[in-house]
Amino acid sequence: MFDNRLRKQFAPVIDGTGRWLARRGVPAISLTAFGFGAGIAGCAALAFRYDDLALAGLVLNRLADLLDGAVARATRVTDFGGFADIVGDLIVYSGFVLGFAIGRPEHAIAAASLIFTFVATGSSFLAAAIIAAKRNISLEPPEKKSFFYNGAIAEGTETAIVLALICLFPGVFDQVAYVFLAVCWLSVAGHLRFALKYR
């Protein structure tokens, strides 16, 4: 819901930084790999209940996610880069919830329910992208995005906020998980609505 608005608002800073990194030979895929590593480290920290370290890993992951796209736009957007970016994001999102459940097994039911929902949102998002690719539907030129991003209520920004909240306030994990779970299912409904146009 907020991704496009925030991207447009901060585009000059993000894209400028991306061009600066590109001129210094930093490849976009290296930033993707760094961000993934930071995210997985955050998941592990959460499993050991080092919540502050988990939050730091999340922040680094999200910063790298912003900058790898900016560097790619300044150099060359590739299909593999898009693949690595989205797969890495989905693994880290679910990994944070799994890490929380490992460290605090009393919240396992809420965590499992949220991961189940992440499967639904991720698969419906990617299925919508497949339909868009088959029909040559694009919201942005290919030099800016490697594939179609169907807008939804729950996107990267909202997910990052939820993961930050569970690091900062672990005691309210169940409440946050179930509220976000409901929001995610609204997003699934939105992707379904998009798909139904092409029956």
C-alpha cells in the first residue's frame, strides 16, 4: 500500500545513491546478497532472542533491498536480479517469523498461521505477475522493474513494519500477527480480483 508512495517520495535520494554506488563498481547482486545475509542473521538472532540484533539485521536487509534496485536501474535490470530479490525477500520475511517461534515456542500457532499466510500472499503475487507477463501488462518500463508488481494492501513496507514491531515488542506478537494476517488475506483477495479479469 505504501511502497509506491514512499518510493516516489524518496526516489531522488535512493536513485542518486544507486548511481553513486554504480559508478564505484558495486554490483546490484552484491547488495542483494548482502541484504539476504543480513536478513538471515536477523532471523538467527531472533531465534536466540537477541531482539536488538534482529532489528539491526532487518534494517540492513531493507536498506540493501532499496539500494540493489537503485543500482540495477543505474546499470542494468536483469531477470536473475529480480528473481534473487523477490525470493530473498520472501525467505527473510518467513524466516523472521520462524526465528521468533523458535525463540518463543509459546507463540508457534500464531507464527505458523502467519507463515501460512505469507505463502498465500507470495504465491498469489507471483501468479499475478505470470498473468501480467503473458499479456504484456506492465506498470513500469522493463529497465525499472524486472517483472510486474501488482499493488496490494500488504507489501514490503507493511511487512517490514510488522517485523520491526515483533523485534521491538515481542510480547504483543500474537496480536500483531493476527491483525497482519487479516490484512494479508485482503491482499490475496486483491490479487484474485486482478486474476479474475483474465478468465
